[in-house]
Amino acid sequence: METTLKTIKQPLTDLEIANRAELRPIVDIAEKAGIPEEAVEQYGRYKAKIDVKKLPKTTKNGKVVLVTAISPTPAGEGKSTVTVGLADALSQLGNQTMVALREPSLGPVMGMKGGAAGGGYSQVVPMEEINLHFTGDLHAITTANNALSALIDNHIHRGNSLNIDPRRITWKRVLDMNDRALRHITVGLGGPANGVPREDGFDITVASEIMAILCLAKDIDDLRTRLSNIVIGYTYDKEPVYVKDLDVQGALTLLLKDALKPNIVQTIGGTPAMIHGGPFANIAHGCNSLMATLTAKKLSDIVVTEAGFGSDLGAEKFMNIKSRQGGFQPDAVVIVATVRALKMHGGVPKDKLKAENVQAIVAGLPNMKKHIETIREFGIEPVIALNRFTADTENELNAVMGWCHDNGVKAAITEVWEHGGTGGLELGKAVMQQLDQHVDFQFLYDVEDAFEDKVRKIVQKVYGGQDIHFTDQALKQLVDIKRNGWDVLPVCMAKTQYSFSDDPKLLGRPEGFTITVRELIPKLGAGFIVCLTGDIMTMPGLPKVPAAMNMDVDHEGNAVGLM
Amino acid sequence: METTLKTIKQPLTDLEIANRAELRPIVDIAEKAGIPEEAVEQYGRYKAKIDVKKLPKTTKNGKVVLVTAISPTPAGEGKSTVTVGLADALSQLGNQTMVALREPSLGPVMGMKGGAAGGGYSQVVPMEEINLHFTGDLHAITTANNALSALIDNHIHRGNSLNIDPRRITWKRVLDMNDRALRHITVGLGGPANGVPREDGFDITVASEIMAILCLAKDIDDLRTRLSNIVIGYTYDKEPVYVKDLDVQGALTLLLKDALKPNIVQTIGGTPAMIHGGPFANIAHGCNSLMATLTAKKLSDIVVTEAGFGSDLGAEKFMNIKSRQGGFQPDAVVIVATVRALKMHGGVPKDKLKAENVQAIVAGLPNMKKHIETIREFGIEPVIALNRFTADTENELNAVMGWCHDNGVKAAITEVWEHGGTGGLELGKAVMQQLDQHVDFQFLYDVEDAFEDKVRKIVQKVYGGQDIHFTDQALKQLVDIKRNGWDVLPVCMAKTQYSFSDDPKLLGRPEGFTITVRELIPKLGAGFIVCLTGDIMTMPGLPKVPAAMNMDVDHEGNAVGLM
């Protein structure tokens, strides 16, 4: 293995690997997944939407493997890559498998990240189409979000019979773009013909409540009901104003009717992949759509899916929000860790990661240990996927695997970037063993718990913190939330992904900390109350040299410069 | 005929007619049009993009029939409906025919108009998909336009090495939405992390120069060149700043690579229809894409296409801009007129249009006569399509047809809304006769003419006006345009569509008027200089009761309330 790695002088980019993959027509992939042709709406040759109404009735109810990670670091952990590689491995091991992922946001593609569809030989393809406009879901969400904004401003301009206070409109416009200049703007300038002047701002599309709604809706009627329940702001009397008051939920539903249909593509290994929905993992719940996950459960024996960031954010919300609303539970959980990230949690700066440093790994392991404990709080015994990078040494890998062995934690080294599913067979076997175990799943809190108790349980059991503190502003908002009866909703924590605490600099396993809740944002359509802790960015900016600078189209019409 | 009309008590809506139409799979329509399967990229079952690189070589060079109209009035003329009906009629008459239309903008669909894909039994289908997200072209243009905006603001925020003057950025953001509150905004507020504060505004997507560019590009390399030539603003030294200075033309091309491929759908009558691109007919040239028209010419004997508004706007630009850049010419021109519109030009207000009024028609005919003269200026003898509405009386229809007969103008009554192609057979025959005639086509001006002379020729020969007047601002801009060597580009007039003059209230055939040019806007990517006359709206607003209020999705997942 080591030899093979060294002979690769100039490894191919993800895009090059994706472009060299031999794709099968999506109708063949769909047929293999048990999807009849009449349910397949092709978008080009290699991607399609599924009309779930046309799927055959089935009693199949596949098991769900959730892939999460230790606290992310700039070193990278490769969670999507492991998710795809594990699905391919499970396919190779004879299971009818499907992978369910979030769809990438175009804004970050133009900015920092390039693409987001796995990596190396564990990618979903066609990579460039998935990373650009795909099947238009994000564009539909942008359109619905901004149609609502235009309808709100038009309502005020045309007499404001609902008595909406323009200073208390909480519904913002969105673009699928990293555009810091749109964070804080004033609109309606230039005289009476141009509406009522007010402060506003744009978020990135994945931060739109409509994205969260699309990802939690069970069908088109549920979608309409959720859209009608969105609170867009407050009247001069501080009463909430709903979309149903504006009576435009029908138009928004119409704009979203095709976006609600799950998308199917394939992995390089040929496993069917549902890529659908991609809400932020901080101010939203950070998982692909419920429609995709539930559809995949009906079509396969094992569904491999992921949730955003570490187990403290994405996985917690996967269980307490998505699983609860969807009426299912994960049957196994994989925690992705890397030698590099553990070294950073052990105190090594990013530019010193290449040198072997077993001591730093040992110092960083408490972070992984806490993630294991967190998953156990839900009644599930996790499996560690140690995702190997080329610079990792045997001593370093042994340090992690040895710790797992000594502490009775199932673990496997994965080499899925380089070898696809074949590099994930050990992990696949470990997961299959785990799926044979009985799981006594439990939510962390009941929705009927007092609101503060729900937050405290997350902080204590998931983050390992000591207590919570609500700012005066948050306390005031909580009074209003209770008065409106909204406190029975689940909690959606918005916290830095870099630390269990609300201080991004506290890596490893901080203890004894208090989480400060600064602001509460009711998301009545999505069905949760966002708890803001620390600064959460809902509109990213572009870096000094945006990824866009390297992009182009070659003479064959193929993308160049997507990473 | 008259009897049939009266028995229809409750005529079906356009959406109901479209939904009841039996559509053929788009691969069958494409095959009928001579498009091999490998060139067809399906978007669902009934729409597709065409990869023109995969079309077979052919020497076919179909004739082009341009459909234009008399000066539009609120009474409506049904130009798209006649375009579709004529194409179906020509198909019925044994010609291999294709129709090429603009794609609708979603913003107006939510606002005033409902859909825009013909009407009655002369529609392109699937109507609801064409009117909503279609194949995502407008979303791609929105994204590319706003990516450029974000990259400009990021450049300034990151040190502004190009010395761009934030007060002189002419590149605006866009949304495919009627949203008056975004016309005039300030961006970059909230402190140094959020960019540089400046004035900005959003146009509707169809007003983006990128839309005009997409519609005039011959291939992907031409697209990239045009994008690189866009002027986004000026430096502090008042020198133009191009996209190529920012070096992001590659990324913009990548975002547009699929949008550049023409879309194919079908008419209710089964004629293949290219629907691709839809630039504004005032500040841009108002025709579907050159790619669609030229592709249709290679695939059919007759291409029926249209241009925005009356012959003074869309047709003039079709000839002087689109045909010139595309290296082809129209072989016949149809001018659509209606009894109702002629009555309005004859002085009848909108609420009195139902009463028979032959005298008003006679008073309105000079408007039609001037449109006939305008088309003759290009060396083409037009055919009048008198598009019948149910309330039109025999006396009224006879008044128009009699005038045409007496003046040696070919004319036919069309009933295409109610009868599809069968209602356009007379028009089809007249057009076929005209296509047998020799055409001695001529442009109205040479691009080498002095800039003022180009404008004057349009005003005198096309509008029938007396002279031109440039405001001081326009004169100053003309000096800069000449200094930069841009005055050799064609002229794109931005004028009210309601009158030959720049005063929308002067209906009929005004004479002796002067056109005031208020402002010149260089569009170096599109390849023309816009001459603004009067107030031109580039971001519409929503009406008191937006069309969105009536929209929804029924239990079968079909659209409700699109008009």
C-alpha cells in the first residue's frame, strides 16, 4: 500500500478522477435501485429526479448508518468521502445500499472550497454538474425565498393592511453566493415608487428557512403547511405575521414542487446516491432531506447518510430534529477521525502537521472520546473510521487504533479516497456487525421539557459542558416564545463547529464551560427554535483569491478548475 | 365559425388547455426534427437541451419568418400566439417547420402576466414548466451576473488593485423577480468586515447584459470573449474596467455552459419549438437566442420566430443587431394586428372596446400602415395577420381586410387561439407565397456610419420622426464612447413600445416629432450601445393583487392558477 502511494507523483484532482469515471446511464442506476422508469425524471443523462408517488409499494425499511465526525479542524476529516466510500464498500459486501447526501451550495464552490461531493475515488458523479446548477433545487429555493420578500415589501407598499412593522421584518432575502457586501443593506430607496425604505440583508440560500423546510417536509401538503407557518416578522403591536396571513403559501409551494423531489445520481463505484437538500449545520439542522432518506430506506437494505460538522452539531440535530420529525432512527453511527485532526486537537498548528507526533495524537484523543460518549447518550455504540492521509505514519495510526482497542471501541482504517469502496471494506464489515446489534435508541430530551431544560440537556450530555446562560435579550425572546406557545418545539443549536464549547479556540475536550445563548430565532415552518451562541455567519465572503479565478470550460465543453 | 364561438360558455384557461394536451415524449419530437438521441439532454419527459456539437452536418438553411406587430396596446395583440399558430399551420401545409421563441421570465409570471408561451390552442407546452424554472437558463444567468457583482465588490474589499471607483460601477445585481424595493439600495453596510459601502440596485434578470450576450453568442468561445468584454464600471481615472481585467470570464462561462444550449419543447400541434433566451426588448434586443435560430435553420425548412413589441423596437433590432451579428436575414415578416388594438390607436379607451366602431379602426390604421412602411425599408414586403378576437364584428374585420386589399398588402385573418394551426392556414399560405418572392434585404445603416447618423436613420426611417436631440449628458457620454472607439457598434434603442415617438401617449401614427436621447449605455459584451429615451424600467414591481395570490399545486402535483 505504502509503495503505491509513493509512486503517484502527481495525483489526479477530484475533477479529473470524476471526469475519467465511466458513468452508467441514470435510468440503469435507478432500475438497479428498484425505481421504475415512470418515476424517473431525467435531467441530462446522469442525473434525475424521483417522483415518489410513482414508486411501487414496498414493506422494505432499510437500516440507516449515520456518518459524523470528531470536531472539524482546518486539517480536514473527509466525512463525505468516507460516507461515499463506506456505501461503496457495503455494496461490494453484498448489501443493497444507497447513499444520501446534502447537495452542495454554489456560493462556496466559487469561493473557497471548490466542490463538495466526496473526493478521490469516493465521489458522487457527475461531479461538475452536482457542484454547479445540478437539478436547480437551490435556485428554486432562492426564488421562493425572494418571491416571499418581494410579496412582503409589496404588501407594505400597497397599504400594509396586516400592519407589518418594517423594522421588525425577520425574513431576509437570499442568494446562493458568497457576497459579504449584501449582509447589511438598505432597500426601498429612491422615492415613493420604489417601496418603503428599510434595513435588510441577504443570507446565503442554504441558510434560508425554506431550505430547512424542504428538507423536513414529508410531502407536498406538509411542505405547504410548513411554508404557511413561517413567521416573516411582527406587527407594530409585536404580534407574529405568518405567511398564511399573506396567503402566498400556494405560490411558494408551486415554485418548490419539483425541488421537493429527491435527486438520484451515482457514486464512482456505481452505488445509487440520493443528493437532496443542504441546510446549514449551524442555524439549521445540517442533514439531507427527509424525503431522500425515507425514500432510500424504502429502496435499499442500508442507507448511508451524513450530518454536518461533528457529532455535537449535525448528529445531535439528526437525532433530535430530523429523526424525530421523520419517525425513524439511525441504526449505526460512524465517527470519522484523522491523524491530522487529532494532532490539531492535541495542540499542533496547521503548518506542523506533516511531522510524526504520537504525543500530540494522545493529547487530542479526548476530543474523539467525547464524541463517542455523545453518540452513546443516544443509545448507539459508534464505530470509528480512521481516514488515512498519505503523510500518516504507522506509529500514528497505531496510536489511534491501539486506543480504540484498549477502550473497547470498534474502529477501522479507511483508504477510500485512493481506493474507493475497496479501501472501506474493513469499516463496512465493522458497520455490518454493529447493525446486527440491538439498538435501544433514545432522544436526548422530550419536546415537552421546559425550553431551558432542553438546551441544558444538550449542553451537558452532548457538549460535556456545565451549564447554560441566557442573555437578557434571549430571556426576553423566551418570554415571547412561551407566550406564543412555541417553546414545545425542538431546539436547533447554532454553535461554532470547532469546539464543544462556544469558543472556537477551545479545541480538544474542554470541560466546565458555560454556553451563552445570545438570541432565540423561532423557525415555525421548519419546526424548531434556533439558539444562537457566539457569532454565526449566515452570508460568507469570498477569499482574496476566489476559486472562481481558476475556473473555465475546455474546448470539449468540460469544466476546468473545480476542486 | 361564429356559432361555435358562441356555444363556448366558459372557455378553458390557457393552463387547462395546456394540461389537457397530449404531449409526445421530447425524444420523439427531437427525432422528428432530425436531432439524434445523443444530442438530446432530457430535462424531464417533455423538455430537453440540444448539444449542437452533436448535431449531424447539414447543408440545410431554412428560411426565417419574423413575426412582429403593430404598436402594442393594453388590448393585446397575441403575437406569440400567432407565431405558434403560424408554425403549426406551416407544418400542416407540409413544411418541415420549427418555431423559435423567447423563454419567459419568472418575475412577471408571479406578478401581472401569468405565463408567456402563446395562448389557447397555439401554445408551447409543457406550459407550466416553461413558465416556472424551465431548464434553469434564467437561474444560471442570475447566478453568473451576481457572481460577477460579488467578485467586483470582493476585488475592491481586498485592496482594489484595479483602482475601481465604487461610485462608477455600472454593473448591477439581478433577480428574476418583480421587486421594486431592490431598485435602489445601499450595500456594504455594517463595518469593515462587510465590504465597501456604495449605492447599487437590482435589475430583473432579463435586463442583464449577460442575457443579451447569451442570446448573441455563436458558441462557447464567443460567449467567453463577449463576457470578457463587459465593461463593469470605471476607474478613478475614468478608464473603463473590463471583466477581462478581473480575469473571471472563465468562471462566468462555466456557470453558463449549459444555459447556452438551446431548449426544445413542442407546440400543442406537435411542431418542434426552440425556446431559448429572453432579453428585454427595450434596453436589449428582444429576440430569442442566435444559437436557437441558427440551429433551427439547420434543422427545418421554415423557422417562425418573433421579436419583442412592435416593428419599431423588436423587428428593427432583429434586423440591425441579431441578423447582422448572426450573418443571416429574415425571408418574410408577419405584422400582427387586432381590431381591438387598431380601435385604441383610433382613440377608443380600453373600457369601450367591445362596441363596434369601424370609424375608430379607420382612424387607427395609419399605425399599421407605418409598420408596413418600416418593414419595407428593409427590403421586405410584410404580410398582415389580423388576429381575430371573439367580440370582433364582420364589419370591423372587413374594414381592415378591405384596406389591405385596396392598398395591395397581403393579409389573412387568424383564429389560432381557438383553432390552433387550422386557424392559421390562410396566413400560412400567404407567408409561403411571400417566401417564394425574391428579397433584396438591406440593413438600415452601416455600423461605420457616424453614431448620430445611425440613430437619426432609425428615427426617420423606422419611427417616421423628424430629428434627434442628444441631452448634454448623452453628448458627454458620446465623447467618451468615441474616444474609446465604441461608436462603431450598432445602436440598441430603448424607447417606449406604445408609440413610434418617445411619448407613450402618442398613439396611432405621430409625425414631425423629435426623439430625445437622454443617456448612452455601452454594452461591449453584447456588442451594442443602448440609447435611452424616456423612462425605461429595468426592475418591474408587483401589482396590488399579484398573480401569485392565485397559484397553488393540486393533489396530483399540477400547477394551479398560472394564466
